[in-house]
Amino acid sequence: MPDDDPHPRARVCLLCTCGLPGSGKSTLARGIAERALASGDVSRVHVVTFDDVERDARVDAVAAGTIVDAHGFDAKVWRDSRRTAFARIDAHLLAAGIDDTHPSTDEHRHHHRELIIADDNFYYASMRYQAHQLARHRGAAHVQLYADVAPELAYARNAAREPSERVPRAAFDRMANALEPPDRHKRSFEDATVVTSTMGKALEEDADGSTDAVSSTWSSVWRAWGTAPTAPMTAQERTAVRDAGRAANATSAIHALDLRSRRALGECVRRCDGAARADASAALNAARKEMLDAAREKTAGPRGGVTSEGGDETDAVLDEDALELAAFVMQREDAFAQLCEDFAPIAVDAGDDGT
């Protein structure tokens, strides 16, 4: 990296992947990590893979007897693993010496850039905003990498994985229906977004990170790596922003759940035999109403949140209410999808055993 590079950049960048399981984002993340180091653009790269954190958490929970299924969705495991993953990202940001309260005194280290990659689906915009807040809180640049791959291609690749690595069909469909692609026109914090749809066949042919797809994508990320977002908000500003957005986020989440469950119900009824349609329609409509009522009740009344005093600094950035609501919706929607599957199983592709 030339010292006279005219492009203004923060010394540290948080790069967040976004996309469906099987979209190639994890392969690309590993390739970018290698390419960024090989190019000399950065001196250090850290990759935090959310799936690995959650997988370890599930194994620990099974060993402790708190859950019985190491592969099914568990709201508490999901929430706890995301806290752990974000805590690891925050630790890397702090270790880089960019926190205003812990300035680096090593001049040599100050001139070397670091890249931190958050490898996750990040399919809700609210999830990506949490990462943006953390980057802003620590003074790092924030770039998003969206793997824009057709759902049918992503699912085919997901189905070809080892059973322990495969996302179940119901969970995959839920994520595909819930995916909110980055949109800089709707959300200003997503302005620094790199979109790629070339990470399928090319990456599979050359998994060592030396493909043209990796090179071109890293070049795009490097160009998008700018200055840090605006100065970190004060505790009072964070509280005001969180309170202002909480009601809107809850309304949006329930509206999206309403649309997705309505579509899932309709598709299930269409798959049913004529004689079973009436029973399926009645049972699913009742279950859908109960699910939506429970979600509305979950968002009603005073919200707990995290106070701005006396708590962990990462928790002050992460909105615990958003995590709680997302986990609740995912768990209930998985149960509704299973009910639909019980009435009218979805045909699976060859080689996909549905596990």
C-alpha cells in the first residue's frame, strides 16, 4: 500500500458479509482475508464466523443438557452466540488501538491498517445496523459485502453440504423470505456496500482465494473503505436513537412476519389434497393468528433495553430488544413452517435429506 494513497481511510475497517446460506460469502471472506494480506493493503486480518460461534454454543448447550437438538433453532443459543460474536469483534477493534479512550502510542502500528471480517448472513437490516453502530462506536470504517445469488442456486449448494453443515429447508426458506438486501437509497448507513454475484462457480473451482472474483471483490472493498462513520454518539444520543427506532422496527418486523406467514400458508394449502385443504386452512389460520398476536404482545408496553450506565460498552451499542424480538420471531416462524410441513411436506431435491 503506498504511503501517499490519496484516498482517505480509517485505519481499521469492519467488513460485514450478507447473503443466504450457500451464497459463497464465507468462501469469499476467506479469500479476501488472504488477498488483503498478500496485497500489502493491510497488515492484519481477523475473521469472526458467526456460524462457528453458534455451532460451538449449540454443542456446549447439548453437553450441558439445556437443549437436546444440536441442529435445530434455539432462541437463547442464537442470542447468546450473537453477543459472543459481537464481543469478539469488539475485542479486535479495541486491540487495534482505535478506541478514543485507549489511544495507541505505537507509531509504527498506527500506520498499518487492519481488516476485521464479520462473516454472517446479516439478512435483517437491523442486524447490519448493529454492526454499523459498533464500527462507529470504535471509530472504524464499515463496509458491507452482499452476495447477491439466486435463492435456488444458494439452496442447491447448501443441500450439497455435509449434513452437519446444511441449513434445513424450512430455515433456509425463512431466511430467503426474510432477507432484506442492502439498499443505500432506503438506509443511509448502507452507502458503503459492495454487491457481487460472481462468487459461485469461480470460487468453487479455486477455493484457495486466488480467483479473479476474489481480486475484483477485494478491489471494490478497498475502494469502499473510507473514513469512519460520524463521531461516536453519546450515551444520551444512543438512547434517543434506540427509543425512536424501536417502535418502527417492531412494526416493520411484525408486518414482514404477517406477509411471510400469509405466503407460507397459501403455498401449503395449495400443496394439500382437496379433502385436506379445509382442515389445513383452518388450523394454519388459527396458528398464524396466535403467532402474530404473540409477536404484537411481545412488542407492546415498556421495553427493557440496555441502560447507558454501568453496562458493558458493547451492550450499550447492541439493542437487546432487537435481538430478543428477532429471536422470538425466528423461533415462532420455524414452528409455523414445521406445521405447514406437517400438513403438506415440501418436495426435497435429490441428495437433500431435509436435515
